[in-house]
Amino acid sequence: MKRWMVLPIVLLSVLWLISASWAQQNAPVVAPVTMIRAGVLIDGVSGSARRDAIITIRGNLIADVTDGGAIIPTNIPAGVTLIDLSQATVLPGLIDAHTHIFLQGEDPAEGGYDIQLLKYSLAFRAARATVSVRRALEQGFTTLRDMETEGAGYGDVGIKQAIEGGYIPGPRLFVSTRAISTTGGYPLEGYAPEIEVPKGVQIVDGPVEARKAAREQLDHGADWIKVYMTHRSWISKTGDLVSQPTLTVEELRAIVDETHGWGKKVACHAYGGEGLQRALDGGCDSIEHGLALTDAQIAQMVRQGTWLCATLNIYYEGWAPADTPAGQRDRKRASVHEESFRKALKAGVKIAFGTDIGGMPWTESIAQEFPRMVELGMTPMQAIQSATSRAAELLEMKGRLGAIVPGAYADVVAVSGDPLANIKILENVGFVMKDGKVFKNEIVLKGKLPN
Ligand SMILES: [Zn+2]
């Protein structure tokens, strides 16, 4: 071979190798196809259920939703996996927009809240959080907005990473890391002033510290910033439920301004009164709990598009005896909450499903929130949508989560029976698929056909 020929040949070979590897990388990847035959489909978006639908899933996405469930078994294309849920009601994976995977119910007899921070290592708490997320997924909750780690730092970011890496099963997590309150605005409390105790949140005083805390949390992976705008609650001399305000409007504005700049949102724990008013005036995106909402505050929420994540059920749990101040407070909280929820619903406030689970043990049913919402005026379909398409909207995942529509992630659950007739059925989710993968299937060809 002549020496002048060597260079062109080498160049050509290199070009051939590049193009071959390019072709390999860009060859169409054949994603596995799954078809779900749904006896009844509640797609999370439309106002009514439909019968006999076929959901086609390609990889981790929903490709198509069509009618014709009755004919499919005789007509399945080769290589397609069929999941027969023709005897069940199929829904989008559920979303709980207010959880605490790092809390475990805090039984006072077992040391309450304080023991978590004082005696338990982060590794121990993280191990228990892996159980919490698994419990949520088993119950059909394929997405959680977790509302702070209660002293476990950035542990939620780690749990999310482990789920996304496939190391542990769990829902999609939107995490808020450490949360923010002010001096005198969060436990641990009641220790001698000479002793420095850990706090369940990051404490800030002044707009500069507030903005810095938001920056730190966003920098370390917070999807949301959680702010405590009220602290504790009691009954005033005039018989009203009151709660201590924490951040000033200026402090909250610094957080909201910073967080919105990062394209993220701010959730405000607020029971009522001055603190809740500051939350609204400071531009909060979602009010958590909102126990005592005035008509003017409800109107302001509608005007500003503020979400309400009410977490009703937890305020019925563990009431102190009726003849104690705490017991009277507990009963008052539930009664004003009921009224606020009814009024907010009627006024058209955007409502997302949330439970505060973790505040109650993870052995409890997350879906027990649904009957509360229905008792207080929601239709079963509204309650379902609050945990599907509406919650997805809160998370800015409209059309991607909380919906069985083409282009959405294949998060699909099923129950035996008709949840529109009996919402409690959602406490028994028998089939769970997340991201196109079946996590649990105990329902196929069991149960009776919904009417
Ligand atoms: Zn909470």
C-alpha cells in the first residue's frame, strides 16, 4: 500500500465507526407494550366513568386509551402483555399532597415527637422512611408531596434518589427537605434554655436569613419550600381557635420571591388568623390545613389561585378528654375545619388531596381521607380528582400524572367494586402499576363487576 493511501483509509474507517455507533444509538428502542383491559375506567380527568376501555402502555407511558374491552382477549397482538382488569375499576395512581415519610405517628406513650429528634439516628429514621414509602405505594399512592423531614435534614432527597435509582420501591416523591419557621415557632420546645436542642425545621429570623434558608434548601434538592406560618393552637378567652403567627409578610415574601425564581413553589402550614393572612399576603402557593378560613380569606384564595390542602381526617384523631383545654381545642379544630372546607369548596377554591400521614402511623389507611371529603360536600368524583388530576395540577404535572390519558406516566391502580358508589372502596387498592411496572396485582378476575 502506498503511504499516501493510509490516511484516507484511516479517516474513512473512523467515519464508518462513528456512523455505525450513531445508528446503533439511534435505532428505535422497542419498548415493551402492555394492554390493560378495564371493566370501568375513571381516568382522573373526565367527569364520568366509562365501561370496557383498553389502556395501551408503551414502556413507562400511556400510549392510547380506547373503547372495546370486550373484544380484546381474542385479539391480542404478539408480544403484548395483557392485564385483565375487566372485573375491576381502574384509576390513575393516587397522589397524596401532604405526607411525612420521616414521621411515624408520634405516640406520646412512646416518647412522642421529641424522641425522633433526640434519640433516633438518621439511619434509623431513613430505614423507617423506606417502609413508609412502600406502604404508600402498596395503597395505590404512586406520588407523594412530602411536606418536610421533621429534623431529618435532607433525608427525603436521599429516599427519592433511592426510589428513582430502583433500589427501593416507592412513589414519585416531591420533597420539601427541612422546612422553615422562626425562633419560638417550632419544636423541640420546653427544654431548659441552657440546653441547645435540635429543631424540627430550619429557624430563620429576618428576610435575609429567610431567603438564605430557601436558597440552601433549593440548592440541596427541595422541590417545594414548606413554611410554618402558624404555630400551636388554643382557644382564646372569646372562645375562638387561635394560633400564633410566625414569619412576617416580609420574611415570607423573601422566600416566595426566591423560590419562584427557581421555578418552584411554596407551601404554607397555616391554621388561621394573622398567620394565615400573612401567608396569603406573602404569596403562598398552597395553604396546608387552613382550619379557620374567613370568607375574605376564601375570596382571596380564589382570586390568587391559592390551593387548599386541608388534611381533614387527622384532626379527628387522638382527641384529648373533652373536659380538658386540649380536648376542647381538638374538638374546636375539627368543627371550624369542617365549616372552612365546606365554604372553600362552595366558593371554588382549588383543593388537593392531602392527609398528613406520618402525623398518624403509616399502618393507617391513607384513603380514609376520601370519605371525610365526601361527608363535607365533595362528590366521590371530585374527591377522586382531588387526588389525581387536581393534585397533578398543584404539582405542575398536568397531563403527566393523575390521569389515564395518552402521554401520561403509566401510573395505574385498580379496585374491586365501584368507588363512585362507595368511596371507601379506595381503601382496598388491589392493583398498582407505577411507571409502567406492576408493583402489586392481587385483583385480576377477583371481585364483582361494578354496576
Ligand atoms: Zn404536615
